[in-house]
Amino acid sequence: MSKKNQRNGFYYFMLDFKKREEKNGNKFASLTEIQANAKCSKEWQELSADQKKMYNGRAKKNTQEKKTGLGESVKTLEVREIENQKYETNMREYIDTTIRQDIYTNRIKIISFYFIHVHWYYTKTDMENVVDYIPAEFAVVEFSLSEGVKRCCHEIIKLKIEIGYAREAMEHSDEVHKIEIFQDDEETNYKDVYKKFYDFMTLGDKSMKKLPPLYTTNKMKTVVPCFFQRITDAAGVPADTFDLYSLEYLFGTLMMELNEGFPETGNRTLLAEAELNKGAFDYVQNIGCAYHNKLFDIGNLCCQAIVTQWAYTLCDAFCPILNIKMIEGIHCPDKDVNRKRAGGSLTITYGQTDPNPSIIVPSASSSVSNYKAMGSSSRAPISLSQVLVGVEANLVPNDEDFPEIGSSKFKSRSKKN
């Protein structure tokens, strides 16, 4: 780093000043604006010699460290990468071991899984280019193959939009979740949310030493940790209270372990992601929260609806294999509710040959829309089993990584591309 670009103690004081002021609703477009702020200058001048020495010490330490082109500490990035890889390895080992044991002991039908989804109002990016998602709504569902959707914990987060973020919040609400951003109600207390969340996960058993992991999709892997960070901070509990794992890897592992004919080169994560992205239950009515159901009658933009759809997708895939009778409203939508199956019913019975040689089967890297388009108006959509038979040789041999979803020390923040 050149002397011209070296950061002094005042620079790090400005970062702290910015964080404090933004908590009070004040927003700054740049450090130049903060530098010109009279309040900031006055507070700096009023610092004691020891306080300034602390900031100058931070500057000296960071100047000596190797930096990337974005000003990030190379050492910090290396440590973070090691932690990510360790957490990724632990996640895969946990899922692989747990699923195999539960299948062997025939507990796979009754074991509970917890799925979580979070919507946000807007995002904030700090001076180090780190993105924070301000939560708007969350839902957690407890699910098992034998009992389907068992319980759901849901809440819309009420807060005052910070100055400067209203437009982003309005646009995101209009496009995604439709939650009103200007609310007269009292702001949500994150400590109360933590208690509600923790009680749901433990069923009130305070003696539980380790909570079961929660699963979410790749799209949510940087959003959910921001929610976790807020509620654990508010409750004053360790940041790693909750473990967040990959739903795609869980789904793919179940695919592989419950089907002897699963191709050895099959990418379980990629195939699971394709099935989840089909949106097979997107148009199911009345599975969202009361707020969204009242607005649209279709709650597919609601967190509660989304986690319920994930549960339905897994039931659709594995209940027939395990000879579990599917009950309407628990394992699948009610019969009398209008619904659109975008991708057709999922059938996983590997080892079949393609009954229609004229079907052109795409490679595993094909888009989800290609999966949907494989059927014609005169016949049912092709099943996943047929897809796998046709593309076995083309499947990517290694599972996709599920990065930056590790321990809460670093999982609550994500780098903005």
C-alpha cells in the first residue's frame, strides 16, 4: 500500500462513527461526506489521547498487513476460507452420516428436518463491501416424511425503514413479498423473536444442548445468517447457536441413498437444485401466512408458503419410495385446491430405460426451463429417472460447493459481487 493510500487512525474512527450514526437513521454516501461532517470532527477532537492511540494502533496494524486490491486483509480472507472449508466438510459429513444411519435403522420416515426462509426489506453495504440483509419476514417449518408438515413458526418483522432506504424497500416489496414497508405498529423486538424461534426449535426443552440444523437453499445462504445474527445479538447468546445447512445437499443425499440405481457420477446437489427450482407447487393456494393469503389467495411469495412447498417437494419425491401414504394438506396440497404443477410429479425410480427414444435429454447443466419443456402436449412430462438415464455420462462428478454458510463467526455477512 502506498503512503498516499495509507489509512490513519481517523479513518477507523470514521468507520465507527458511521455505524453509530446509521443506527440512528443517518445515512452517508461516502467517507468524504463523513470527513466533512462537523459532528464527526468534533467527536474526534474530543477523544482522549488513549482513545486516539487505540485508533492509530489499528491503522498501524492494518498498514502492515498484506491487502487485496479491494483493501481486504489477505490473512483474514485466508482464515475465512479455511473456516468455510471446514464448515462445508462438517456439513457434508453430518448429512451423509445422519441419512445413512436413519435409513439403516428405518428412522428416516420419522426424523424431523427444519427448513427456513427469510425475506428482506433492503440491503446495506458497509465500507468493506459487506452486505447486510434487513429481515422482513421469516418462516421455519418442521417436516418429516411420515407426518409431512408438522409445525410452522412464522412472523413478519415490523420496523422503521432507515432514511435513504425507502425506495429500495418499496421496490423490493413490490417485486418479491408485498409486505407494507410503512407500518404504524411497534417495532419487532429481536429478543422476543429469538425466544419464539428457540422455543419452536426445542419445544420448550431448555435442557437441549445442541439444536438440530436448519436447512435452506443456495439462494438464501447469505440472507438467513443475517437474521440469525440479529436475534442472537439481541438475546446475548453465542453467534453459532444455529447451524445452517444446504437443503440441496440434503435433498440430493436422500435421492442418492434411497435409490440403488443412482448413477455413480451423478451430481446430487445439481439434480436436487433443479427439482427445487421447478416451482412445482408455486401456485398452491392457502399455504401462506394469513397476511399473504388474504392479499393474493396464493401465498407463493410468502416465507411460510415457500418452506411448505419445499416439504411438499420432498414428500412427492420420497413418500412413494418408502410406501408412505400421502395425506392431503400435510404431504401434498388439498385435492380441491386449484394448483399448477409446473414440472410434473417427481418420480425417482432409477434404472429405467427411456421409453421414447425421440426425447432429447439435456445435459445436467441445462436450465430448469429445459427440464420443464421435455414433455409434449400429448404425453406426460419426462420423469427425473428418465433424465438421469439419458445424461448419466454427462453429469458433473463433484457436488457443487455450498460456500460461506459456515459458523456464525462469518456466515452472517456476505461479499457483494
